[in-house]
Amino acid sequence: MTSKIDDFEQAYYQERAARIKAEQLIEDKSQVLSALNQELVKKVAALERQQQLFIQADKMATLGTLAAGVAHEINNPLAYVMSNNEYLLETRLVVDKLLLLNEQFASGKLDAKELKAALETLRQSQSLIEIGAEIKELIEDSDEGLRRINTIVRNLLNFSRPADNEKDLCDMTDGIKNALKLLNNQLKNYNITSHFSPLPQTMCNLSMINQIIVNLLINAKHACDVHDERDGHIHVHAGYENNKIVISVTDNGCGMSDKVKVQIFNPFFTTKPVGTGTGMGMALVYTMVTAHSGTIEIDSTEHEGTKVSCFFPVLSHSLFND
């Protein structure tokens, strides 16, 4: 009987020692996994920061491309605002005389007969009715010009603002239209058509959507530039199909070979001459589309054209929070 007790006791201590050893091993492994997880979290955060820097660098490179066209767009309304202002400064002399006569009459320095004579002399040199109409027209024109400048600058600021990962409930159509406005001068020599169907609002970063379309439009423009013998045609489409938002940019440019298509999303890959392309445009487009849980497809035939389609799921605020 004592022998059996000893055997049970020995088995118990052996099992207990094995359990303690296993628990210690699990604890050690857990600590290692925890340390690795913390390191992984740090590396992911660092990669996200690098990604944002790449996206911002791409924006700055794009702004460099747009600079000449934007300067021209601002210069036109600015020129006639300045011209109108010069005329208003000249007209101010007549207005000052009218105000002076009014003040002199009100203070009793001029009687009605003298005022009438002075006004008649002034009217012979310049039609006061015409001056009033011209001032109104010039102010309205200047106001329109300044509004155009304000819109151009606001679009530039919205585009150049550093992107973050924040998403709001938005209509992606706004990002598309802003991109078209931003590139208005660069695309004025091309046949630009668009078709926008009503889109459901979705959680998205509108700045990124804007940048995606700007990059796709610039690529389409460059593709069309290759074919000097035919007019460049770029079509922008936005619709809601199969429970997804679909945004596509189609051009009748040079197209891509199968060899190019398989590399198009590779960072630093470019078909442009050295010094004219960073090779990051489509890689960042892919990054920004996938950041919205979307997918991207390319349908291209060499010497015929390209269609780039982006598919986005509709994300509600509640789904995004989940």
C-alpha cells in the first residue's frame, strides 16, 4: 500500500513539475510575442508615416507640374481686375467732384443755381449716368475675377494640404469635380467629357480621392500627348454599380503593353523619360484606393487607349467605426 502511495505521489510531483514548466514556457512565449507585437505596432506606425510622406511628396511633384497652368489661370482674371481698378481710380476724380459739390451745397457754400451750373459743366465732360453704369459693371467683373482666383487658390490649398487617415461621410463626386477644376488649364486642349450618376455618401478621405483622380487625369493626358495625329479624348465616369461606387478615367492615348501593365503599380516604375516622372503616381493611387477598401482594374490596349477603374465599397459611419 505504501508503495502505491509513493508511486502516486511521485506521479503527482512529476505532473506538477511538467505543468509548472509548461506554464513558464507559455509565459515566456507570451512575453516574447508581446514584445514582438509592440515592435510590429511601431513598425506599422512608421510605415504609415512614410506612406503619408510619399503621398505628400507626390502632391508636391504634381503641384510643380501644375504651376505654369495655375499661374496662367490666375493671371487672366487678375489682369482684368487690375485694369478695372485703374479705370475706377480715374473715375474716382469725377466721384470726388460730385461729393465735393454735394458737401458745398449742403453747407450753404453753393446755391441751387451754382450747383446746377457746376453739375452741367461736369456732365459735359463725362456722362454721369454712363459712369454709374460702368462702375457697377466693373465692380461686378472684378468681383467675378476675384472669386475665380479664390476658387483656384482654394482648390490648390485643398489639394496640397497634408493628407491624414481621417475619413468623413462624403460624396466622392466632389473630389472628382475638384480634380477637373484643378486641371482645367492643363486639359483645355483635350476633349474632356464626363458622366456623373448620383452616388451614395460613404466614409472616405476626400483629399485622397481628389489626388487619385488628379494622378489618373495627368496620366491620361500624357498618354494622349503621344498621339499627335489624333485629338486627345478623356472621359471621366462616376456611378453606383453592384453595390459599389465606380470611378473610371478612359483615354484614347498610347495604351500599355502587357509587360507594362504588370508593372504599373510597382514603386518607381515609369515609362516616362528620365527626369519627367517619379514612378510613384500609380503606386500611390493603388495605396490610396486600398486604404478605402477598394480595388483598381486596368483595361488597356497598346496604341488604342486605357481605362482605369476604381471600385469602392460604400462604408457607413457605423461600419467604419466597427
